[in-house]
Amino acid sequence: MYYLFNFLIFTAICRVDSGQFDRYSGKKIEIAQAKELRLKNATERCSIDLKPCTPHEGSRIDGTCNNYKYPTRGSAKGPYLRFLKPDYANDRDIRMNRHGKPLPSARKVRTELHSTGRVEDKVTFNVAAVHMMEFIHRDISIMDGPLDYLKRRQYCCSKIGDKDPKCIPIRVPEDDPYLKVTDIRCLNFSRAETFQDSGCTPEIILPEQINYQTPVIDLSTIYGVDYKALHKIRKFEHGLLILERRENRYVPLNITANKTYLSSEMLEDMKNNIISNIKDDMMIKLTMSMINKNYTVANMTTDLLANLSSDMLDGKFKMPDFMSEKKPDKYNDIMYDVMPKIMSNFTNNMKSIDEKQLVNMTANELVDTIANTLANSMIGMVLDMVTSAAPNVNESICIQNNDTETICYQFGFPEVGNYDLRTTALTIFFLREHNRLARALYEINPCWKDDRLFKVARQINIATASNIFMYELLPALLGYRNMVNHGLISENVEHVRTYDEEAVPLVYAEFDIAVRYFHTFLDGRIKTYSENYHYKDEYSYSETLFRSGLLEKGQILEELNRGLFHQYAAKIDDIQDPDISESYYGKKLQKAHDLPAIDIQRGRDMGVRGYNDYRHMCGLKPAKKFADLIGFMEIEKVEALKKLYEKVDDIDLLAGIMSENHIQGIHVGPTLFCIMTKQLQIFRYSDRFWFERGDQFHSFSLDQLHEIRKTNIARLACDNAEGIKYLQPQAFMSVRPGNMPVPCSHIEGPDLTKWSDGNCHRHNKYSHKDPFRSMGYKLSHEEPHRSMGYKHSDEEPHRSMGYKHSGEEPHRSMDYKHSGEEPHRSMGYKYPHEEPHRSMGHKNSHKEPHRDIGYKYSHEEPHRTMGYKDKETYYGSSSEDAPDSTGPVTDFSSFFDNLLSYKHPSQDQGYILM
């Protein structure tokens, strides 16, 4: 009763009333403002309808009610936060220098600071790290810029662009080191949409860009940013999202599947059918008119047209059935509306024919002329109707698909999920992971209904992504101890109790620009690998943007998945891959483009202040002259900046970040580290639904949080990526001694039985026999025995989380542990009673007692484990045989060939892993 009373009091206090709220200010809209928005037809663009907020509900798809004080903050189509007041020229134009003159060309800045070349990082990261960073970045921040200048404003480098205030093209100097041999003197670019552009704020307010994503980590790329988008992907059965089986894969829906494609052959056939129908009908009318009335040919034409028009509008004459099986809404109304337009076009076309020609026509010639003219008018209207009734998503999103590539995936936010092939692959992984979780939860808790299964699976999925990002990827980039010291992660598994209701869950504009520094991380090649991890082929990164249709050709998806974790990333340095810096977006979309130059120009578009201002904000001594930067930057970079900018205060934020020396032991400089830290603190302390919080009705229990902290990118890939049967445990890191691939059965993951609901097992009516037997997301020949893996004591006593053969792994449990081998072994969390000196897979504690994963300090986590077993099997009979981790990388293909014949020590029959 006490808890119920507290719950009711808390609900009464925290309940937020519903209403219409302003997207920009976050304030409730008054009657006068609502009326003004209706008159401007801007209600949907500028406001959001808020349903009452209650403390017992979990995170909403649209992001509302994250913060009770600011209930719309956290939703999509909101503003960005600012560390510092934006710096616009004339309060609206892009940033200028301190004297009001244009800043140097963003292209010029890029070529002076970063050269073009190709250098791989063969020591640290693979491309999975790059694209997980990109995946999270796009999950929290998206502007309309790219699709605007790629689709709507391709003319910004022409004279037309001079008259469009949205166009701010990037000028290419005559002496450009790479483009001087071409006629390209301009790179197309347009401004991101602001609330002023949308008519949502008055002109006197400084421009603020619209963020089309929800500004918290919530996998909105998968689930969407509103319930309309969610309904397109949700199955409404057992908590599942919609996946369909195509070519022996479970993949998202194809959003072009219901699109009507009209080829020239289809149009010709349609026209012939129309002509045939019209001629048959008209010949009867013409014959009867000639018998009953002695009309001239000219009079007959007028009479026949009147009859035909009447028949069409009365529905007696039917349009051909050119639409797909699923007709658009109000199909009949559309047809009725289009008839007068057809007749109007037809009449105008007939008037263009010389009257003397009509008078001298025979009856057959007259009918042929009318039929052909009318058919042409109908075909033209049909094309217009198809375009308006079912727009070609393939052309508006997957704009680089060729004629044979008709796949464009239905995600909650398809414009983001279909951006590049590796982002698409990661999006598919998380979509499948949701269904894997929902099926598992249903098997554990058969009494749970669809909605609860969906919400809990989504909650775990979002927590998985957040944990992988915060605890696995970022420590490798920013340093584990640095993140602990700044309160970004916890050393122990514990609930986070620090919540700041004054901290608004939004993304800083400066963060969006600053983290684009990691674009130097991008390799311009997408490499694919065979099942034996032999190099097979490669594709241009730029020419595969917005080209999801390529993934389902042959075995490309499987080969790309292997490459995602095996291909080296580009080195984080001052050299840009040519595919990224010279031909970004590919020749099909733009003759040339430069991604880092785009990023610098976007910072100016957003009014992001100069680099020196952010040094001061971060507690660094601001530079008064260029020489003051020496020590923070190499002298060559300082000289380049001095050559580019008139004053030190003019330096662009991103240009300064690109020039900074890295902090010792990590991969970013001090200003970028400062900006990232402040944003990551916002993620952790302003998000009421952050997965580590323990004081909410929907929070994970401490036991459940323990399991969430076991999630990792390797387990995610093993469960959801075709073509992957073996993977290095630290899957963001390159394959090398100390991080060699192991069978997926050795990659640990969370124990989902911690979500068991005792109420579901009180009555036998909830028992069932494994309705979702197969995982279904990986090809059957890869892991033929893979199953949901929940133990039914009366059916399969040795049933495990992933492998059901009792003779093979009898002690395998739901959390991927071998109870007979290493009963307490964890993925990397400290348990003092377990293995005090175990690290990196080395067993000899006297040799390397504190060896860690490679990105944590040895004095920090002496008990950190690599998470895989039987090291001797891979390195030899003892640790002395293990290769030196600092030595050259062994040939992985040979290693893999040996791995294929690996036998688990507990397998009496010598069963070879498949």
C-alpha cells in the first residue's frame, strides 16, 4: 500500500498535461499562435501534439516526455543546443571573418591542412569502428542538407544558384592541387533548413537549424521518429518488426515493392490496348450516326467527342488497370479527377490538327486520329498519376541504384538507414536483434502481450547500442581512464543516480560539426571477402552511397559483413582518402565533391564560432597570435593556418580540430575531447531513459544491467550477420595476435533469463513448445543448429542459448558460458573471486598479470578478460608459443584455414564446427 500511495503521489506531481507545443521554443502554444500557424498552414511543421506524460511509461518513439520540465525536448524536428552564441554575418548569412570579409574557401582550407592519399591503420581499428561512430552520429543528428543539394538544388554552381539564397557553393581555387587540371571551379552545396525557412520563427531570431532526428541514442534509424513511421515496420505480433525472406535471408521490407514501374514496353502495350478499345467503341457510334443522321465528318467529330467525354466521366469507359495490386487511397476519386484533365489535353491536341485535314478524312482515318490522340493524352496523365499516387522511393532515397537494383529498405528512417552500405548493414543487424530479443522474451515470458514484448525488446536493443558505443568503442578512441574520470562511464556495474532535470536532452551544434573530424577515419573502398577470408572484390564508397540495391546481389551482403570486421580502417591522420576528398557522392550525383570541405562549410552555415572561442570555453589558453598555437599543433599546421586566415580568431572550429595534436595515448586533441565530453555527459545525465538509471519504473534491475554490460559488437554480429561464423572478440579492433578470430560460440553475451517474469509460470496454460525454433537470420548452412536456446527441462535437458546438441556442449547456458570449463568467466567485468590476473587470453599470470585489451591502462582493470577460451588451441601448447603481440600480423587466411579444422576439447566425437 505504501508503494502504491507513493506511486499515485508521484504520478500526480509529475504528470504533464497534453496540448500543442512549439517545436522551436518547446513552450505550449497559445490560442493566438495556434490560429496563426493554421493560417500559414504550418501547424505540422512548427508544432507537436503532446499526449499526457506519466512516470510509469517507457521512452516514446517520438522522443517526447523525456524531460518533464521540457516535455518536447528529445523529439525530432527540434533545435540544436549551443555552447556559444552563433556567429552569423548580418544575423543570417554564413560566418565571415572578423572584418566582415569571406573566409577562405572550405576546399582551400582542406587541401592546405589535409592532403589526399590512402593510409591504412594496420594496428588498431577496422572499418566497423568507423561506421559504428557514423551510425550513432546519424542516430542523433540529421539535417536536410545532403538530399537538398543532391536532389533539389543541383544548380548551386550555375547562374540560377546565384539567385537562390539557400545556395552557398564551395569555390575551387584555380591552383587547386587536384582539380586544377579539370574545369571544376565549384562544388555544389546548399544551406540546411532552419526554423525561419519553415516559417516557424520570426526573422528577428538568429537562424537555428532543424534536427530531423531524435537527439538521444534511441535507434530511431530503426524505429523511426514518430508512430506513423513505426507502423510501417512493426508486425504487431509477439513484439516483432517486419522482416521478409528473400534469397534465403531475412531482410527488411523493400519500399519499392509496391511502386508501379512503367517501362516503355508497358506504356506501348497500354497505348495499343487503349487505342483498340476506343476504336471498337467509336466505330459502332460512327456507323450508327452515319445511318441515322447525315452528318459531315466535322460534325461527326464534335458529336463523337461529346459522347466519348460523357462516357468517360460517367464511368462507362474504364481506364486500364495499370496500378499494382495495392491501389492508392481514394483510387476512384483520383480516376474521376483525372478524366477532365485527359479530355482537356485531348481537346487542345485535336485543335492543333488542321480543320481541312479533319474534313477530308475517311471514317477509319478519323477514328485512328481520335484514338491515337486520346491515347497519348491518357498515357501522359497516367504517368503523372502514378508519380503523384505512388512516388518513386527508389529515386528519392536509393538514388544511386542502377536499373537492375530495385531494393531500398524500409526502416523507420529510411533516408538514414539507406545512406551507405555499411550503415545499412549495421541497421539490419539491430533490426534483427530486436526480433531475436522479442522471440527470446516471448519464450521466457509466454504470457507477455505484443506491446510489452515490443517495448522491452526495444529497451534492451537501445541499451545494447548505447553500451557498445559508450563502453566498447569510445574507450578505444578517448581512453578508458579519461572517460571514467569525466563521469562518462562507470568502472563497476552500478546504477547512475545523477540526473539533471535542467539538462536538456538535445545535441550541441558544435558537437555535430566537431565529430566530423572522424571522417578522416573513412576508407574509400568497401572490400569484400570470401568465406575463407580471402580478398574478393571492392567497391567505391562514394559510388555506393544511397545504393542499398547492391546488397542483395549474389553473396555481396555476406562478403561485405566479413569485410566490415576484417578490413583496416583508414588511419586517423591528416591524409584523406581520395574517394572521400575528391569524388564524394560519386560521379553519378556530383562531378566532384570533398567531404571534409563540406563539413567545414556546414560549420559556417550553422554559425559555429571560431576555434579560438572554443579553446577558451574548454579552459585552454586562447591564442592571441598564430605562434601561440605552437605546442598544440605542429609548426607546419600553424604556418598553413596563418597562410589561410587573416586573424587567429578567424580559424574555423573544424580546421582547428583537424590541426591539433592528439592527447597522448588517445586519438583526439584537447578541443575535440572537451566538446565530446560535454555532449556525452548530456547523453548520460539528461536522458531520463538512459539505460544505467535505476530509479525509474521502467529501469533495468541491477542483475539486468549486469547483462546489458556484457553486450558487445562481436556478439551482435555473430547473432545477426550472415557470413560470420568466426570473429575477433574485440571486434572494433583489427585482427592481430592477441585478437584473433574465434568461433562465435566463444563470444559471450547477456543472459536474458534475468528478464523472466514469475507471473508467466504460475499456470500451465502458458507453457508452449518453442514456437520460434529457429533464429532465422543467418543462412541455414552456417549455423544449422542455432536455436533460441532456452532450456526446457522436460524436452531438451541440455538446450542452450545457441547450440542444442547435448552431446557437444552439455553445459552451455543462456549467457554463452561453459559451466564445466570456466563457470565464472565473464566478458570483461571484474569479479574478484574469479581470475585475478587473467587478461588478453594469457594464462600465465606471472608473465603478464595485468595485460589488458589494448585500450585500457594496465593499472586500471587487472581482472579484465578477453572473453574467449582455449588459447593454446590457437597459439600452441603453451603461452610461450604465442606470437608476440607487437610483432607482424600473421597471414589471416592461413590462420583461418587452420581454424576451420578446430575441435572443441569437450567434443568426444571430434565434431568440426560448421
